[in-house]
Amino acid sequence: MHQHEHTHSPAAQSDGGAGFWDGRYSESTRIWSGNPNAILLREAGDLAPGRALDLGCGEGADAVWLARQGWLVTGADISKVALGRAAEHAAEAGLGDRIAFEHHDLGESFPAGEFDLVSACFLHSPGEMPRERILRTAAAAVAPGGVLLVGGHGGSEHGAENPHPELHFPTPQEVLADLELPEGDWEVLVCAEHARAGAEADRPGPGYDNVVKVRRLR
């Protein structure tokens, strides 16, 4: 579910489940660019490789990038169509043995185990998705010393019309508060909003992206 553009009709937006996303991915042979998210490149590039979990892995660009950096990766997504493409991407890159793709509706099931990095980049969906609860589960899956990285759409540029008034994109401070992290157990590394730059500035959607990066201390 990476880099969602939210360009769907109101009728389609009422679902947001597996059928919706399988249909969305089936509309064309590739939905996203095939490149990893800039947030992941910026925030995870200097982390020591270990076990990583990519939530809403989509067509696998982030998972493949992580595997190239030496991570052992689990990628999870609600769409079996997307997971099939992700597995093909990993195999073409010669990294199929470093990535395990799992089918999950994250509001109902979640990958097992502890991870040194849990990444949730643009985990947005139309319809009902318990994003806050999913992210709290993601935090619980971070091993001591590990990192939770949450990247998401932010607000529109000042004075610009909101292209998706029916959707609420939380501020980084709201994301951090919704995580309900126990005091003393976590270190906040990044809680910030960034204006899009370069190729990302041309991507449909709000003009800003939010980043929350926290490290589990114990």
C-alpha cells in the first residue's frame, strides 16, 4: 500500500479491503514507480542491518532495497496481487532468499516475531482501517534497540486546496501520541514534517509528508 494516490471514486473509497486493493493493482501492470520511498532511504540508510518488517509492502520496492542493504525482510500486504508482483521483483533482483512476503489484513492479523526495523511508509487506505491500532502493534514488534519508522502523507501546502478533504492525515505529533509509547522505553529520533522535493513534489496528494522515527530502549 505504498505511496497511495487516493484518486479513486467515492464509491470505491467505501471499501478499502483486500478486494479493493486487488482490483486497484489489477488495473495496470505496475502501480508505483518501482523505487524505494525517499523516507526509507533517508531514515534507514545508516541503520545496521538485521531483521526488518515492511508493512504495506505493495509491489516490493522498499523490501528489495532493504534486502540489498543486508536486511532479512518480511513484507506484508493486504493484496495478493501486489504480493505476487513483489515476489517477482525480489526474484528478478536475486534477493528472493532474503525476503519473505506474507498476506495480512493488518487489522486482523500481523506477522509474527520481533524486528530490528519496522517500517510503515504511507500505510493509508480508503475505507475503514484501524491505522492507529496497527501502528501500536507495529511498535510492539520492535526488538529492544530497534527502530519503528512511520512515514505518511501530511497536509497540503498553505493556501492550496486539499485534494482529499474526506481523509484525515495526522500530524507527526498526532502519530507519536497515538502510538502510546511507554515513557522511558523509547527514544524519539525524528518527529517532523517535510515538504516534498524533487520527483516526489510531482506526486499527487498533499504537499507534505510526515515522519516519526523512534528507537526502543528496552
